[in-house]
Amino acid sequence: MKIVMKQSTKGASNPEGTFTQVYGADIEYSMEAPWQQAIAQAFIDNDLAEVVVEKKAKPKKQATKKKAK
């Protein structure tokens, strides 16, 4: 899951929780490991972050050549 922080806050930076880091406001974080997802969910639940919704790229229309008459 990817989140973007609404405001800066401290949180664990390793699975054991023995190190912390500041998760900065307006920065996107990829939270893939189970321990990271738990932190991300806590941030979301406390309105400190929101989930990033990935936009799918729309296929571009190709220009068609007109046939000469």
C-alpha cells in the first residue's frame, strides 16, 4: 500500500520498533511489509495519512491518416 502523509509525525522505521523516523508531510511512502502496513493503518486511522489511489494510464488514441481521394 502507498500512503501520503497529511502532517509530519514520528513512527517506527524497523520491524522491532527500536528505531524511529519522521514521516514527513506531503511525502509518499510505500508500505509493503506487514509491519509497515500496520504503521500505515495507524496513520490512516488517526487522520495523519491517506491511501494513494494509483491512476491507470489511459491508452492514447492514435491519429489515423485520411485517404486522399
